[in-house]
Amino acid sequence: TLLDMTVTNVMNHLEIVVSDIIKQAEISENKILGIGVGISGYFTLADDKINTHNMLNDWADISIAQLLTEKFSMPVWVENDAKAAAAGEGIDGVGSEFHDFVYLFISTAFGGGVIQNGNILHGAHGNAGEVGDILPPKRYIHPNLENLRQILIKNGTKVGTISELLATFDINWPGINEWVNQVQDAVSLVASASAAILDTQAIVIGGHIPTELAELLIKNVEIYVQYRRSSHRPTPILLTAKSLHEPVAVGAASLPFRALCL
């Protein structure tokens, strides 16, 4: 993990990483389809730039695809991190069973992605799946790990960073149930809206949330339906993500294959 996420530092680091990967894989560069990037933020209306998370301000005013293409002389695909994770789940997770699902990305922030018929749903501007914007900020607490960290600290658990929280996570920490109670209505609203609009097969809770915590949250999530003649429309299955090792990286790596091979 890099602490300095400026463009200059990341590009210098990438040059070393790409070179090492090529050597370790023992492949020639002409066999590489391209580079996939997953980054927090949303696409702007006018161009292919990403309006990034505040911690990535240095990346907000540049074309990431153009920058990397010029650097490495390869085609580049850029995707929002949550949608990239959904793409990874489609290849390395529940996608083996479900071709249509909504992926809820719970990490430092809250986002999502939609897989429809096995493909990433992009939308008119590349921002389909921005489920966090379903939640009015003054009425719902966003279900993210930073809010969890703050609640844990309030309850006496010392976690300095989210990385530390994940490395030492204990489902029995005081404050876990408080977080679930605070965010369950928000997740229920997003899951219900996703089910109603997309008629999807599954709602997957993933990102960087620990599986135990995702399972506890699912037990408290409700998908709202109307009953007619003692029945209701089919609703999606709620389940935890199966792609657990760097889902954003897995999904980003799949972007060239999705674009050129699938």
C-alpha cells in the first residue's frame, strides 16, 4: 500500500511493478492485451476523467487512460473501483452461478456495480451502479468501514486505520451490532431499489467488509415487496462475496479480456 498517492510517485512505482510482473510471468510484452485500472470516483460528463475520492485529488484532473497508454505503450481501460470489484466477482466469485447481480462495495466508502448477463453495466456516462447516491445523506448513515471504525473507537476498541481494523477484526467487538443497526435500513433501501429496478438474481455484499460482518448484516437486511394474493414478485438472493483476495485488482485485470475477448 502506498501512502504517497501523487501521480509522480504512483507512476514511478507502477514502472517497477509492471516490469517485475512481466519478468515473473516470463511472458513477452507483445502478448499482453493491456492494462486495467480500478480507482475510486465517478466519470465526469465531458470527458474520460474520473472525479476521484478526496484522498486521490492528484488524479482528478487527468486522463488516466491516456497517461498510462503513453507510459507503457499499451491500451488501457479505466473503471470505478466498485464496478471493477463487481467485474472480479463475476469472474472469480458468484458469477459462476449468477449472470445477473448487484454488487454492494463496502470499504472506506460505499459504492456498487451491476453485472447484467455476465457483462458490466456501464450506463450513459459510465456511472451505473453508484448505489451510494440512492441514500439521502441527512437521513441515512452510509454503510462504510470508516463509520464502523468511528463506532468501534467510541466503544473502546483501538483501531487506528481501516487496514488495522481488517487485520485484527473480531465479530465480537463492542460496537459491531451498533453499526449493523445503524446501516441496515440504508442497505435494505439500496437492495430493494436494486431488486425493483433491475430484477436481478442476487445482491452481493463485498468490497473489503469482513465476511462474518457481511453475513451478520445480511441477516438484518430486508427487501421490500408488495404482497398480492398471498405472494410477491421474485426477489434476489442476498449473499456474501466469494472473490475475497483484492477484488478490485482481479476485476481491473479482467477489463482487457472483457473488452477484447468476451
